[in-house]
Amino acid sequence: MGAAPGAMAEPAKVPAGPADLVNALNDVFGKNAGQRAAHTKGICLSGTFTPAADAPKLSKAPHFSKPVPITARFSLGGGNAKAPDNAQDNVRGFAIRFDLGDGASTDLVTISAPVFFVQTPEQFVELLETVGSGDQDKIKAFFESHPASTRQKAWLTSHPVPASFAGVDYWGVHGFTFTNAAGETTLVKYKLIPEAGELGLTPEEAEAKGPDFYAEELKDRLAKGPVVFDLTAIIGKDGDQTTDPTLRWDDEDGRPTAPLGKISIDAIAPDATCNAFSFLPGNVVDGIAGPASDPIFQIRSPAYLVSFTRRLAP
Ligand code: HEM
């Protein structure tokens, strides 16, 4: 049905493609020549993953049945190459590439919050454009009309500034489906738990640390031994939604979990190692499937490849 003559038609929502999302990041944070459009500031790492004995009962993915080398990267959210380490309202990132041999790999790309800040690619662009405008009334109106976009910040600001990349939990956020060798499927969400425990700073300590302490802290920590995380699967149940990454499952923290293995970060690796490729959320293997119905999950890898292609350009 057309709009009545003289009435203002609602502008049609133009679907946002991967390049639109990277453009929106570039518009807010600048082009970051040669660097990532998001999670620009980070530290490249190397280590190993050792699967838990029962991990193959959940998934037939190769790294759940044999130890494999990993390349990983800790990062700060956003496209600011100088993002302050002591900000409370920013996510920390932890990306892992499992080297499966013969050039094959699978990736896991996580953040230090259990939820994301938008439900759709269009909201991602709208949110960045709104924040980028600097117009406080517009920003307020966006969050009032998009309560789902307030959840991540609310979560972060109710937790202390992590004292270390190695002292905070990380989540895969999206729901993944595991399939084992018998063809049985299990819905899961990934959670990484640091063996060092949760290490938080008081606001005064965070202030005193300043904007650049994570790299040194990690160097000192690794000089004493590996940084270890338990990779766990939060077990889903029938009816759990996998379409909206701004929402947790009901009683998610009370759910049964299954150990998947131990991630051991052994050393800092040259930046060039991590910059030579892109950690891709959709780089999964037989035995692991991402959520087909989650529009954020679906657009992530194409957007990361736009960023990757641009950072390789001369
Ligand atoms: C529409 C939603 C999203 C967009 C457009 C987006 C965009 C990007 C881009 C462009 C990069 C840089 C890729 C590269 O140059 O290699 C990146 C990196 C990253 N993203 Fe996202 N992202 C989104 C959602 C998420 C979510 C839901 C998570 C966590 C669950 C996440 C975690 C990360 C992390 C940890 C990195 C750093 C990877 C590294 O260290 O190389 N992102 N993102």
C-alpha cells in the first residue's frame, strides 16, 4: 500500500553490507591505514591448546581430540589504535586460531562480555553514525529507542577494569552447534575462564595505571610462566534463542558447563604474525556450526575480510 498523498513516507531501511559496517567504523575511528578497522590495539601471542578428555563427546572437530598449536591476540574493542587500557566501558578481545595442520585452521573470536551491543548490521551502522555525530540528544534518543544496545555497557560498567588481559572471562557470545562423531548435536556458548582468576582494579588503581599497561603486565606475567585459560562450553537447551547476540540465555551462569580444554599462551609473537591473516568467526570446521539465524554472526566474517583487504592495501 502506498503512502497517502502528501504524507511523509517512512524511508525504507537499506540493508547494510559488510563494507558499510567497516565504513561506519572508519568514519568514527579514522581509517587506521595498515591496521584493523576494529580491535586495532592488540598483542599477538603464541601457545598451545590441549583438549579435555571428554571434548570429543561434544564435537568431532579435530582440535578437540588432539593438542594443537595456536596463534592468538588480545585486544581492546573499537578502532582506536590508542584505546586506553584502563577504560571500564570497553570490551577486551581474545581471538584464537587453532592450527589443525596441513594449512587448515579454525578460529574463535571472543570478548570480555557475554553480550554484543546491537542485534542487526543496520543497527551497527546506525549506532556508529549516531555516536560519531557527537550529538548528545541523538545519542540519548538512540539508546532510549534501542534498549538492547544498553546491555553490553551495563554489563561492563558493573564489572571492574581488568588488571590484565589474563584476568578476565571472555565469551563467544553467539550460540554454536556442536556435532560429535555419532551425529549427536549440542547447542553451546563458549566461555574462557582465566586460571589466574578475575583480576580487577579499583577506579583509583585504574586511574593510576594510565592508558598503556597491559603489554608490560603481560610480558612480566609470561616471564613467570604460561597464561592459561579453561575453554568451556555453556550447554544450551531446547528453546534457547540463537538469533540475538544482545541477549543471554535464561540463567546462563547457572547452566551446566563442559570443559573443552586448556588454552596455554606461552609467548608474545611478532605483530606481523597476527597481521598476516584475519581471525574469522566463521572459520569453523566439521563438528562446529555458527548460528545461521544470527545476522551479526553472519556478517562478521565478510566485514573482517573487508578490513583485512584494506589493511593489506598499499
Ligand atoms: C556486526 C558486528 C561486528 C563487526 C562489524 C565487527 C567488525 C570487526 C572488524 C572489522 C574487525 C577487524 C578484522 C581484521 O581486520 O582482521 C574485528 C575484530 C574483532 N572483533 Fe569484531 N565485529 C563485530 C562483532 C563482534 C563480536 C560479536 C565479537 C565477539 C563476540 C567481536 C570480537 C572481535 C575481536 C576480538 C576482534 C579482534 C580480532 C583480532 O585480534 O584480530 N566482534 N571486528
